[in-house]
Amino acid sequence: MVSVAIGGLEKHFPPNVYALRNLTLNIAHGEFIVVLGPSGSGKTTLIRCIAGLEAPTRGRIYFDETPVVDLERGILVPPSKRNIGMVFQNWALYPHMKVFDNIAFPLKVKREPRGEIERRVREVAEALEIGHLLDRYPRQLSGGQQQRVAIARALVKEPQVLLMDEPFSNLDARLRISAREFVKSLQRKLKITTILVTHDQHDAYALADKIAIINNGELQQFGPPDEILRRPANTFVAQFFGDPPINLLRGTVRDGHVHLGDVDIPLEADVPRGADVYVGIRPTDIYVSDAPHDATDVELPRARVKLLEYLGYAQIAVVTWGSTEVRAEVFSRVAEGDEARVFLKRDAVRLFDGDGKLLA
């Protein structure tokens, strides 16, 4: 179990593609970090640089106090000497090898004694509940079983850091949930420093101690999931992270409120009068109800219910005041076309400046 310190990491691909831009990240011992971002944001490039499969253009990567990358000092430790376990998106199992040999492969490459290989393969296979599958070929396994074999192969060499690149993308929805539960419980048991890359925010909610959100190769925000939900650093993070998606509206600050065109939102923050801002309100913080949920909640003017959506765990309404519309959670019996009472949690409004950076 080690800490991972990444400083000023950059990766350029000729002639002018910047996959990573001055990225700095500090991961503590035993933390489960999820790197989240859209396709092409640099997520996979980041963990490939950590693993040594990609050489960065500049920057530093340290495992505890030991540099594995420090280009200013000419240090670039090869992948085989970084003691990394890696699980790829497609699991990359050898189809001509049985499960035992797939798991044992890293140990055979290191020329470990046969008895030691036998012991460690069976130990990790039992821990992952695939001990009864060691004589099968990958084609004889389900998707979830193949994933466990890939994880076992990564863990059998007792790595310092476990890297996982979109490990759930080939699983159906139900199996994906059980796979997340399994991976999290395994990580908690082994206390191994883990970095998982995904574009699916539900993976991040379910697994992460902290989330690193990147876009266009730049770190946008790093912190616990709840902190990122409540105080997104900018409009990109606000829109990208959160389900259902945040309401983001243009407004103008007036005395004690923000004017949004056809409705005014009360304002708690001290922002100069006349400032043009983006207003962010999560649908879970504004709601349709017959009465307020809390005495401090603010009632807005009645709104028209334009559309109702069922998300399984919640009902969401698109409500409108003239040309201004927001998505709000529903807690009363309403139909499309009805007028409804709408309430706002007083401390839930987030303001961003014209460049999209968090103001309050």
C-alpha cells in the first residue's frame, strides 16, 4: 500500500495533441480514487503513464518517496519494476490458456518457483470465489467470471497500486452493480491503493473515496463525491457530475436575488449588484410539493408543469415560468399542464462567473 503523488504531468502527441496538461494529484495510502471524465479527456492516458505503458512529456510520479517518473532527473522506471496491477477494459484474457494459467502468467514471467505460483494462484482465486473455475477456458466463463479472472491476474503479483481502466463497461446493468459491490468490498479488505478510470458517474458514486474530474487533459476538481456535488468548481463539473443533471441558467444579480427572466431566485451570497452570472440549482434542491419540507425553504411563484419524467427512484418535472424552465423533483400529485407550488432549498443556489468559475 503506497501513496501516489503526481506533479505537473503532461503528455503531448505530435504534432499538437495535448492529452494531459500540467496535472497534479496526490493520492493517499489505501484510497480508492475514481478518475472521471468524458471520452477523450485523458483518463486512460493518465493511468497508462502511472503504469509506465506511456512515457509522459514532462512531470513527476512518486510512489511514496520513490520516483517512478521524474523526467528532470532522467528517471523513467519501466513497467515491470513498478509493481502495478492493471485491469483493462476488455479484460485481455488469453483464450488458449486455462484460468489457472491466465492468473499465473505474471508470476511465470517473473520466474517464481512452481510451488509459490500454485499457492498464490489458488489463494487469490479462492478470495475472488473462482477457485472452482481454474480448469476452464475464458470462453467457458460468464462476463462476471471473466472480470474476476482479470482482477485475480492483477492481484496475484501483490501490487502496490491497482489500476482499472473501464472495468465494468462490458457488463450488463445488473451485473455491473454486483461487480461494483464486489470490487469495493475487495478494495476495502485488501486496503490497496486503487485508481479506477470511467466515464460513468454511477461508478464514481458507488466506489470513490475521492473523485478526480478531468476534461481536455486538465484536472477540473478533486475531492469527495458529496463535496463535488455541493460545490462544483466550475460549470463543466456542475453539468458533468450529478444525476439528474443540474439546472444551469443565465441571470443578473439584483438586490437580494438573481433575476432569471421570468422568475427571481433569492440570493444568500454577497455578489455585486448587476453582475451577470450562471445560476446552478440541482433538481433535488428545488421541488414541487403541497407544502415546504423545511421551514427555511423558500416558496417561488407558482409554475406550470410542462413535462413529467420517471427516473425509477424519483419523479422529475420540467416546470416553467414563461420562458424560464427548470427541472425539479416531484413530491405531490400533479399532471402535465397543472399549476404547481414550487419550493427551493435556501442554501442550494450556486453562482458561477462569466468564465464558469464558482463564485458562491
